[in-house]
Amino acid sequence: MTEFIPPGTQFVDLPSPFPMKRGDALHAARMAFETWGKLDSSRGNAILILTGLSPNAHAAANEGNPEAGWWEAMLGPGKPIDTDRWFVICVNTLGSCKGSTGPASIDPATGEQYRLAFPDLSIEDAARAAHAVIESLGIERLACVIGNSMGGMMALAYLALHPGRARSHINVSGSARALPFSIAIRSLQREAIRLDPNWNHGSYDDERYPDNGMRIARKLGVVTYRSAMEWDGRFGRVRLDSECREDDPFGLEFEVERYLAGHAQRFVRQFDPNCYLYLSRSMDWFDLAEYTDGDVMKALASIKLEKALSIGVRTDILFPLQQQEQIADGLRAGGAETEFAPLESPQGHDAFLVDFARFGPVISGFLARL
Amino acid sequence: MTEFIPPGTQFVDLPSPFPMKRGDALHAARMAFETWGKLDSSRGNAILILTGLSPNAHAAANEGNPEAGWWEAMLGPGKPIDTDRWFVICVNTLGSCKGSTGPASIDPATGEQYRLAFPDLSIEDAARAAHAVIESLGIERLACVIGNSMGGMMALAYLALHPGRARSHINVSGSARALPFSIAIRSLQREAIRLDPNWNHGSYDDERYPDNGMRIARKLGVVTYRSAMEWDGRFGRVRLDSECREDDPFGLEFEVERYLAGHAQRFVRQFDPNCYLYLSRSMDWFDLAEYTDGDVMKALASIKLEKALSIGVRTDILFPLQQQEQIADGLRAGGAETEFAPLESPQGHDAFLVDFARFGPVISGFLARL
């Protein structure tokens, strides 16, 4: 398994050793990132974007890579995150396989891929690694930390671990702690990968690769990333043209099944299975309440910001709306001028990747008032 | 794989051949059922219960089997379905492995288990087979057909296929057609079973048995049968006492994972995998609108009843509440005096199996007015 590094990616070395929250340390590790816009002379116009589980650092086209990025509609000159005004940094998460060091990277101690020898990865490690990128750019204080989904967890960890280093925060479909429904879903995804004989305790290669486990994991992911309401309108009971029933009596028959199969096919060989396991588990472990005496609200209120925006979607079953409301309530209790934006997008958890008509104005409005 | 037939089960032979909706026919097939109470001289006090995917016909203790049944709290003398007044029949679904003929039964043509040679199974076949049980008991007109979950689909098929044969209907967390979210979930469950090398295109035995596929399927089922809200309160982030992390770095860690594992363990060897595949697919295929020109409401309105009750649960993600509201609206449009009961149970789709405080009074009230 190789890493998937887009052209134009920049790198910065992490301090070595880089101690990890649950013990052990990384040596000679690096972080991948990309930037847009120009850092102004006061270094006060920097925005950090922390991503969901699978994206790379290429959030949008830039000089190093003119290809469209995963948040192309949101980021660029004149767009909601306006790169004429802001200097934007997007970081590939520590533990991922898209440039930053992770289980698919070479362990300098052995010259082989880490695989399961990679130390236990926590959301907090990923947040500290992202901060190392910001430090390397000489940025003392971020104008805003934006975190989507898993990135919303990382952003809260970032703010808790680095007080005073950000003026504001936008939390997009994030959560201050993992709850049992999402833990159950992720546990099941990991189990499907681990049960695949080709996973082989992490020692797979391109010939013997856990395609089946990754396919189940991804399909289950997509089911929980979208919403029943969206699919009723989008797929209904539409059947595929050719059923091919004779060869495979339980094979694909409905359009929604083909949609899932297509998503899985695009993912299975584009994301390293061990990295997936590590990142998935890091979300289950995350609980901001660890920074107080188990009280999430108190932990959120201990984060000091000028302004905050928490956005959620009513149809999100994976990071349900009450989790974004909790973030808003907690940050407001900490003194931040806070806006809570519950959106009516039908697309569920993934709405921030598609429903730009709703997300764009909320984010651009917040940044305009900054 | 053997069948799982509780003691005291009664049997009735199906007409032979018994033609199936999608072609082919069963020969020398039989139906398993149990009864409670006494049929009165006018034969007017009979209630038929059609079950969800996995239950047997043993809904409650009776003379043949004093063990508690799967709906013990709902059914018996003085209970919401009062067997002092009603003669109650519960049928094991055609295609199941708990007494009625299904893919795990012996094919008389070969002397071997049907396995994948079992004909395509539709909800309508199961409804017609249940009707054969009612005919064999000399019951001309049922006082009520009660259907839970998949049984709610079967009940609607029963009513559509046998006009005038029931006075009333209670639909519990059912649906008039499968929608894409639930199709996606079931498709994924079937894929997990089919991917297990031990499934072996349906030719497994006790030594080589698709435990892994069945475990994933069942866990995913349980995730969709309950609700995030219930689990937040029930499990929160409680961890298991002993983590045993060294042996299995991605093993069970949270209480919710152990809960799922326990459910799976109780199911995997107690339900035949091929039967599971057939019953699961029959739900995806079900669309009451086939009986009109594709209009579900028209199909529901063509069902003629004196009274109807449709019960749903707000936290149900698998058969969402709007589906039970649709059933109520459609049956009302057909002239039935109809009650729609949206319940606030936190337990999701499975609430009817546990939340007797809410379900009991609604059902007993309806039956009292019959």
C-alpha cells in the first residue's frame, strides 16, 4: 500500500521525537499541508482547516495544484472562505495516508511501513501535529480554526490544548465527544476490515488486499453520511436496467445499491486500511470532557474565543444536531459571541460537502463579521 | 444447519403445489403456528399476528409451551391482546427456519435442504401462506390482523390479496413499501453474509458456517433497530472493565460494543443464513403500490376495513414514522375508521418488543373498541 499524495503538497517536519498522548513517540515524522492566499504582515489573517476522516490537504485548486479540491466551492477568491482576504492552511491529518505520517508510512527505525507498529493515535495528537504546522509558518494567533466532522473534534482539541492561539472557531458537523451510536457504527466498520482474511493483522499488500472489508466499511460509512430523506427523493425504488439475476441471485438490483457500490469502488484502494482503523478509533476515544472532571460543558466553556459558529444538520444521524448545539452552548458559556446554525439540508452528515447554498452564506457571514 | 422449532408448535400443510409470486412452486410445504384462547362459536373472535424477520410462532406462553414468548407482555389473559376474549393465531413466516418451510427445509424433490434452490420468496407468498393457516382453522373473517415490522408489510399484502377477510388491522412499525435507506442497510447485511467464505453460495454446515458474516449482519441490524437517543442514556461512553488491549489492539473497548457482540452471539447460530437472505430480500422487493398503478396511497385506500390502527415510533430510523403515517392516511382514505399513534419511545424500531407501557394501552384500547 502506498500513500496518496497530491502534487503541490507542502511538508513540514514534526519535532522529533513527537510524543503521543497514549504513550510512545514518532521519530522523523512529517505533516502535509497546502495553503491559499497570502499571510499579511501582521500575520493575523490565517485560517486553519481541519478535515474529516478521508480528505487530503487539497481543499481547493491553488498554484501548486490546479485540480479542483474537496471543498472547491467554499474556498478561493470571492468564495465563502475568501482567499483574497484570508491566508488559509489545510492540513492532512496525522495518521492519514495522504502525505502526513501515518501507519502506511515508513518507520525510520525499521525501514518498513509502520502498519500496526504505529503508536496509538488520538485526536489530540492530530491537533498538536496541526499546530506544529501553524508554528512553522510563524503564525502566533489564528483568525479562525475551521473543523469539519472529525476535524470538528480536532479543532476543539486544538483550542483546548493551545489557549489563546485562535480568535475564533467554526465547528462544522462536529462533536465534543463520541457517543455510542457513532462508536457502534465505527466499531462495525473496523470489524469488517479486521475480519477480512486479507487484512492479515495489518500485513496486506496490493495482491492480497482487504477489498471486501474496506467495501463494507465504506458502504456503511456512506449510509450514515447521508440521510433517508435525501435518498427517498434521489433513488426511491428505482431498479437497475440489467439485473443479471441468474449469475448472482442476491446481487445488486436497486439504484441505491449501485450508488453505494460506486462510492466503495472509488474508496477501497484509495485509502490505506490501517490508517482507516487508526483514525476511526481515534474518534471513538475522543472526549473533550477529559480536560475537566468529565463535564463536557465545562470543558467547552474553558475554551476562550472571541467568536464561534457551530453548524449542524437536522438529518445528520452520525454527529446529530444536539452535539453541535452542545458545542455552541458550551463555547457561549465560555464567553465567545456564539452563533448556532441548525441547517435543513437533506444530505445528512455530508451536507457540508455538497449543500453549498446553505453552508456558504452561514460561513461567509461569520467570517465577514470577524 | 437445522431448523429451530419450539415445542408445542402446530403445523398445517400448504396446498401442493403452492405457487410462488415470482414463479416456481413449493411442494409438500407446511406452516408452523401457535394459538391462544378459544375460537367462539361464530368464529368471529380470531386475531392473526404476523411477525418481524426473526421471531418464531411462540409469541407467548400457552398450553403447548409454558416458556415465555417474544411478545409475552402483550398477549395472554387480561393482557393488551386479551386471550380471554380473543382467539389468537401467530404464524411463523414462510421462508423462516422456525417450523414453516424455508430454504433450510428439505426439498422433497431431492431429499436435501433447499438452500439457494428455494424459489424466490416475496412478502405476498408469506401472506398467502399465513392465509392458508387461517383457512385451515375454518375462519372466514378475522377480527384483526396484527403485523409488526416485516409483519406489517405482510399484513398489508394479506389485506390486499384477501379482501373482506378481516374487519380490522393493527400495523406496528410497518411500511407499505421498502425505501432506499432500509434497502441499503439490508443489502449491506446480505453482502456481509455472502462475502463470508464459509457461506459458500449457501452450502455451509455446522463446521464451516458463516459466523463472521452473520455477526456483522446482526450487529448492523441491532444498530438500526434501536436509537442513538436510547444508547446515549443507556451506554454513554462507559468502557469495559478489562480491555485486553495487548492481544487485540482494535478489540472491544466500550460497553455498547459488548452489547452488540452479545446480541450477535445469541443470533448467529440460531437463525439460518440462507433463510435470512431470502426474508431480507423479500422486504426490499415489497411495494404495495404494485397493486395499483404505482400509487401507494391508492393501493392502501383499496383495502377495505372497518377500523385500523397504525403505530410508529419517532426514533425509528429503519421504518421511519412517516411510513406509518402514510399507512394510516391511506387506510383512512379507504373508509376505515383509522387511528394513527406516533409514540415517543426512545427504543427505535424495536420499541414494540420492549416499550409495553406505551404500546400496551394503544393496542388494548383499539381492541376494546372493536
